[in-house]
Amino acid sequence: MTRNSERSAGNYLAATQQTFQANVLQHYQALLTAVRREPARHGLDGSFSSMTAFLLGLDAGSSWSMLTGFQEWLVVRLGRGHDLTWPLLVRHLTPGGWTHPLTKQADAVAVITLHRLLRDYFTIRERSDGLARIFLDYQSWMVTQDWFQLDAAEPAPGS
């Protein structure tokens, strides 16, 4: 195999993988739209907790790749919370802010917010550089934080 054919094969594989990932993301988007419209049809009660559990299951079923970068993307949107899970970040991004325990109305707003955020996140993820952009934005945010230290590794003794 020549170097050019190796590059072509590599480009083909990369393009095929990108197309596959885009199709998978579109499948998840369609499923989540159906769940949003008719949660009971999918065995959910429509609450934020049931939707969160459902999403965690979908993410686990995708070997934790469906929501890769979601937490980091939410942290950048919120401007804080790098130590929080994505369900908590969504709750903080819900209009009215953090509420605990959730009232029936606050729960409904949290579910709407979750679906809106997922839609926006998947729109970014579908771009060819979407995931890279998410992590670059997160890294850019992190280096502006007072607590963030990127120290060079100390040399080993005797070096």
C-alpha cells in the first residue's frame, strides 16, 4: 500500500466515522424529541428525574459517548460548576435558578430547559469540529479560573 493510498484510506475511514457519528446523534435527537412529546409512551412520567435517568441510560448504552462534552459545554454556559454533574448544571441553568426541592412547576421548567439545552448541544456536536470546539472552549474557560494551575511536572530527583 502506498503512502497516498494509506492517506486515502485514513481519510475515508475518518469521513465514514464522522458520518456514522452524525447519524447516531441524529437518531438520539429524534428519540429525545419523541420522548419530549410523549414521555409516557416511553415509560417516563415526564419529570426531570425520570428524564435524567433515561438520558443516563442512553449515555451508558452508547459507552458514555452520547453526552461526551455535555458537562463541559454546560459549565462554559453557566460560567461555573466544573465540579457539578450535568443534571445539577441543567438545574442551575433553569430559569429561576436552583430550586430544591422541585415544585411541579419548577420540575416542568427544568424538563423544558433540559430539552432546549440538549437541542443546542447536539447542534454543536453535529459540526465536524463540534466536540473539539466544546473542549477548547472549556479549556479556555478553565485557564481563566483562579483555582486552575497548569504546573509543569517537577523534574525527578537527580535529573
